[in-house]
Amino acid sequence: MASKSVVGRICSYIADVKAEIGKVTWPSRKEVIVTTIVVFVMALIASLFFALVDTAWYKVVHAIIGQ
């Protein structure tokens, strides 16, 4: 098995990367906007949930401790 030179391997790698990028199905602008909004809404819901749970635990612990 003949070993390729470093330059040959780099060129082969770049060609492989270009071929793989050509196979990628890129999302449309609308899909990106919709998924971004979904992520922000879910982050907001999660932060509100954890804030409520944290507040509840705070009140429970302080009721037990009596402070």
C-alpha cells in the first residue's frame, strides 16, 4: 500500500468534505425561524418552572426550619 503525501491527504480530505457538504439538506429560512422561536419559548417555560420549584422548596425548607 503506497502512502500518500501530506499534501495529497489534505487535498483528499478537502474533496471529501466538499462532497459531504453537498449531501446536506439545509433548513429553509422559515424552518430556522420557527425552531428558534420554539427553543426560546421552551427555555422560557423551563426557567419559569424551575423558578417556581425553587420558590416552593425555599418556602418548604424555611417552614421546616422555622426561620
